[in-house]
Amino acid sequence: MHRRNFLYAALSTLASGTVFAQAWPGKPIKMIVPYPPGGANDITARIYGQHLAAALGQSIVIENRAGAGGEIGAEAAAKSAGDGYTLLFAAIGSLTIHAVAATNKPYDLKTDLLPVSMGAGVPLALAVRATLPVSNVKEFLEYARAQKQALSYGSAGSGSTQHMTGEYFKQAAGIDLVHVPYKGSGPAMTDLLGGQIDVVFETLPALSAHYTNPKIKILAVTSGARSSMLAELPTLRESGVADFDVTTYYGLLAPKGTPKPIVDQLSAAMQAVAKKPEFVAAMSKAGADAITTTPDRMDAMVKGEIEKWGRVQKTAQVKL
């Protein structure tokens, strides 16, 4: 009798999940972006939101919840109901960095958020204010080492991929830089353009509106290979910073408890959207490469990011 009741309960749960998935989505879906408008996270999320809305037959409402290096928005998503109507489109680097560096976390990345699909891979670039008397990475390193006071670099916030890329660069290049955290890429770029800070390690989408701006100089990309969008820019590896390779990933996650059929449907929709020529063109224009995965593959990539940033954090002793 007990075994029969157990089987009945299991089948009922499976059936209810299937019915739920078939009825979903029955209303607009909220996609939390944990940074302000204007940065790479926001830009790529809005491209996906537009195309996913058409694929799913419901509008995707982007909600920017900035602060704490992306953690305010991530926490809001992690504590939301797992009903398929609240999602998180976040910088995976930032999530994994906080997983290894935060001393007091209000949620657990491994248990409170479910991987759905990676969304994009974006190289960062080293950009400096135009008044800095350098024209390439070699000159920048020589200039930085010659200063009595360390140059400043801005980031999208403490614990962001931009922040930890700066720490990684300091370790690899053997120089000192002072970190200035902002509440997102947009404000950091504003101060770089205004000359209030010296350097940023910023994503190509966030830099895309400023490629020809005379107020900044873009010296190199952080990825292992050159970017197809700015093929003339060397990589940091080519510029003498050995073994340097950073690509920031953005991906879709759902709160725990979200039924597996909904997670799978979302992942399948992400993968279908990424094959559309108009979507690929929009992403390319923004400086991003579409990278979609199964939930299991995303889970493996997240674990790889945790390992990489754990090594950087151990040396830099960043605590959040």
C-alpha cells in the first residue's frame, strides 16, 4: 500500500509538472538583469528578451536590479517563486566570483538557482582615457610602472567580472592598479570618458558605442583569440601578458523549484532563437557571440568558472 501511494504521488507530481509546462507561459515573464541599462549584460538580455518573447508567445519584461556587483538582482531572483515567471539573465563570472569570494551570501548559487542555458560569450577589452600618453599595451605597462601613484581602473562593481579581470591582469602583468567600483558598466564608462578614472576592463558590447570616441583608446582584448568585431586589436597575450584569457559569459537561470519541463522548454527556446540570422546579426553588432547550451552543459561551464576565479581570488584575497 505504501509503495502504491509513493508511485501515485510520483506520477501525480510528474503529471502536474507536465500540465504546468503545457500551460506555461500564460502571462508576461520577468527577466531580472542585475546591472543598470547600457552594459553588456543589459544589452544581450534585451536582444534575447525580444526574440524569446516571439518564440514563447509572451512578452519578456526586463527588470534592472543593480547593485552589489550583481548580487542584489541575483538574490531577488533566487528568492522568487519557481513558477517560470521570474528569470535571471546574469554575468556568470560575477555569480561565480561571488560564490568563491563572498563572506556572507544570502543565497547559494549551487542550490538556489537552476542553470537553463548560456546565452552569450563576450570578450573584454583594455581601454584607457585618451589623455593617457600611451598607444599600446607595452607603453601602458611601462607608464603604469613609472607612476608614483597607481593608476585607477573602474569596474561594474566589486566582484564583477570586470573587477576580477583587473585583479587577474595585475597578477599577470606585475603592476599595481587601484580599483574603483561602480554600480554597473554604464557609470564606469561615463567616468572613463570624463577622465575621472584611467582604465577599464570592459566588455565589447559596453564599449561598442565608443569605438570611435576620441575620449578613449582601446588597446587590446582579453580573450585568447582576436575578436571578429575588432580584428585589428591584438590580444593581451599577443601584447606580452602571458597566459591571459578572459571571456565573460552571460546566461539564463531560474529560481529553484522551477519545473524541469519549463527549464527544458526555456533552454530549447534559447537554442532555437540563437539560430535565427536576425538574432545572430543583432548579437554580432553588439560585440557578442551567441552561446546556447543544455542545462547540464551550462552547469559544467559554471563549475569551470568557479574553479578559475577561485584561483584568482586566492591570490588577490578579494573578499566581498
